[in-house]
Amino acid sequence: MVDISRRDLFKITGLTGGGLLASSLGFDLKPVYAASRGLKISNAKEFKTVCPYCAVGCGTIAYVHGSGGLNTVNAVVHVEGDPDSPINGGTLCPKGASQMALAMNPRLEKGPKYRAANATEWQDVDWDFALDWLARKFKDARDETFVERDEQGRTVNRCEGIGWVGSATVNNEDAYFITKTMRSMGLMYIDHQARI
Ligand code: SF4
């Protein structure tokens, strides 16, 4: 039992909130915090993902509520470091710990946008338009810059006019797939941000 005088008790209640008071009185609040977090994520779906912010590529678990059915909205209710990740072992830096704000931001763009040459405004386009445009540009640039033989006549079959840069969330498997695909097109300049 903690030995505390009446005067001390008034001082503590005047200066602190209930949580600190409870700890001052010798109660262990860890189970309470754990239980409140448990309630928050109970029945939520778990998605393993990667922090989108920097090249460290910390593993993350996003907890999502919502059935996805008619008139329901899926919402990320909690994000925490993935304890199974060899990169971060369950930890996140302050920026990574706030990544839920990015996912739930109402200003987050959820579809492709297109700005024609010399235009000043972006316009919303659908994915069919965006992928057709990308495929056309890729093919044209490859045709224009593909080199079959170098100056000494050796076969090189390389595309010198396109580079590929992946995002911070490119993991090992994505990187393998991207590298194989782009190399098969003859690309040499291939990289991505995360080192995971
Ligand atoms: S949690 Fe921090 S260190 Fe880890 S990837 Fe995100 S921004 Fe980088």
C-alpha cells in the first residue's frame, strides 16, 4: 500500500489527470491500456503492409473496420509496427506511426489524373485511359531508343531511353517481378526507394 497523506493527494489531483494519479497510487495501468487497444481493434481485419514514407520500409499492420458492403465505409482504425518484420521488429518512428492520417485523408487522390502537354489543369481519367496512355508512351520510347548492337557490333539489345523507379512500398517480391519484367524489355536503369 502506498503511504500518501491527504495533502499529497490534493496536490496530485490538482496537478495531474486521472491516469497519472492512478499510477501515483501504485496501480499498474498497463493492462488497462492493453484492454482499451484490444477493444479498438477487436473484429477489425488485419492487413500487413509497408510504411509508405521512407526507404527504411518498416513493416506495418493496418486494422480496418467495415464489411465493405452496401452503405458501409471501410475505415482504418489503428496502425502499428509489425512485430514479425525483420526491418523494424514492431516499432515505427513518429512519422510512420501517423500513416493512418495519410490513408484516411479526404484529400487523398484515389484515381489517376492526366495533364495534357501545355495544359494547365489536371483532369480525372479512368484506369483504362491511364494504362493505355502509359503503354503507348512506353512502346514509343522503347522503339525510339532500343539499341540492338553497340559500336563494336556486339549484341546488347538494350533500351536506353526509359528508366524505372519503384516506390517506398516495393517489397522483395514486387522488386523481383519489376526487375524481371523491365529487364525483359531491355531496360538497364532500374531502382526503387525502399531497401527491403
Ligand atoms: S516508420 Fe519511419 S523509419 Fe520506418 S519506413 Fe516509415 S518513415 Fe521510415
